[in-house]
Amino acid sequence: MSDHRGHRTGFAALVLVLVAATSTPLADARVRAVGDEGAARGRYRIAAAGDIACASDPGADASECRYDDTADLVVDAGFTSILLLGDNQYDRGELEDYRAHFDPTWGRAFELLRPVPGNHEYAQDATARPRGYFRYFGRTVRGPDGLGYYSFDVGACPDAPCWHVVALSSQLCFAPGGCGPAADPANPGTGNRMYEWLRNDLAAHPNTDYPCTIATWHHPLFSTSTESGATRAVEPLWDLLYAARADIVLNGHSHNYQRWKPQDPDGTSDPRRGIREFVVGTGGKSLYALETGTEPNLAIAQDRAFGVLAITLLRTGYTWEWLGAAGQPRFTDTRRLSVGCV
């Protein structure tokens, strides 16, 4: 845990929520198995958003820097965990900006935060290190290789409900070698190391034992945004997740909200076993317009409102609900009947 937060105990203080199985890289976080009322009800509720805090105080403009309003959606709102989808603090993810802007708002829910870094935490340089991000969130988010990827379980695993969550650093996909199989296994790049780690992590958490899986990272494979749109570099991650029968991918980067129908890594509709992607780049920084035209697998999208996505994790499926921030244009995307895990 970073040394600037003596009044908090960070990830080691989680008492209700996230279970780090002994086979996962978060075993050293010393979180205990869940035995709370969430397990008794057979459900857990999580929130997700990215592209959050400006390097300035929230302003009067309703279309920019509304990260204080989105924070009010997740703080003391009964969530089991809060998944941060990268670019959590602009413009370079520096520690002093995290302390000054992110911490008084979203940082009020610090013990529940499970972050991934975005390109701004790396200052747009895939060969750099997100030092401010690592110092703010502490050593746990560095993961087993110190490169910013890790995994954890939600629920009383291996008993139901049991969800496996993989948190990745998609900026590594822009490092030399990309984030697929290494051309030279004896000399892999950082993204190749993440790819191999993900392959092993999914093998250690097979669908037979962990039937429901979420993956989070910053850059979306599919996006209709006019700015910071689709990123083909992350397709190898989708290949592994699809083969392992993962259920949900959560991304930011595009500053809007998009929900895609289940599809395979090539973008072919696959309602039987495809992955459902949510883009939730509406954490408060700014909004990007959607592209015009028709995407056959795009279920719904909006580019006018800040907010977060709430997902209820059930024993063998999930539901979701869009939560708009105060003062934002009304938008609804709610699924009340459970969607089964694949």
C-alpha cells in the first residue's frame, strides 16, 4: 500500500467483497473469503467506468469535468466492487493530481476500487511506467510481474456465485511485440508477457470451475466513437478470452457509452457463446460523439450523459443498469432478466 494514505488500509482492508483465491496473483492482498449477505442472496453488485478525473476541479460546465457527480453514484452505494477502466486521472496520471482531484471524489470509495491504467497514466508511452498510478493504488495493482495486470474473484469461490475478474493493461499492447504470442519466446516484450500470463490465468480458472468471467482494460476492440475509437491491437486478448468462454469485456477510452451484442473477436454475431462488450468512458472527464452509420452488433449507445454501469452478478448470469449522474440528460439501458454465463 502506498505510504501517503496512512488513514486507510487499502486493499488489505476489504471485508465484504473481493476474494483472492490462493491460485491468483492477488493472494498477498490478505482479503478473506466472502460470507456476507451478498453470498446468501446469491448476488453481488459492481460498478464500472473509466475516463474520470480532470487535472482541475469540477467546473460549472455540465459537459466536462463532472467526476464529482459520478463519484456520488458509487460512494456508499452498496457496491461490492468498483472497476476503474483506465484514464482514471488526467492528464498524465501524476500522483499529485490523483491526490488533488481523484482522491477527494472517487477516492472516497478507495477500498472498493479495482483499477486498470489507461494511456494517460502512461503519458501515451507504452515503454514508460505508470508511476503515479502505481504509487496511488499501491503494490497490489502492479500484479505478479510488476506490469499492471492481475486477477481476482468475486464471490465465495469456488462455490456459487463465483465470478473471475481479469484486470489488464492494454497500453502494453502498443509496446514492442504487441500483446500476442512472442515472436521470440526467449525475449518477450511486456505485452507478450501479459498475453502469456492471461493464457495461464484463464487455464487456472477453467469455465468448468469458474463459469462466469469478466475482463477489464482500457482500449476497446469495438467502438463507434469519433475520438479514441476501436483498437485492433487488443484483439489477441479477445482471442484468449473467447476461447476460454469469457462473458463480459469492460473498456473505457471512448468517452461515451456503448453496449455491444455478444460477438466473436472478428466481430461476427455469436449469441450462443460470444462476449458482450461494454464501453463505459463516461466517468466524468468529457464526452466524445458517436460515429454516424449502422453497426449491426451495436445494441445501444449514447454520447450525451456521464454515468456508470452497474452490473449485478448472479449465480449463473447477470443483469445490468445504466446509472446517470445528477443533472445529466436522461438515458436508460436496463436488463432486469438474467443473461446466462456462456
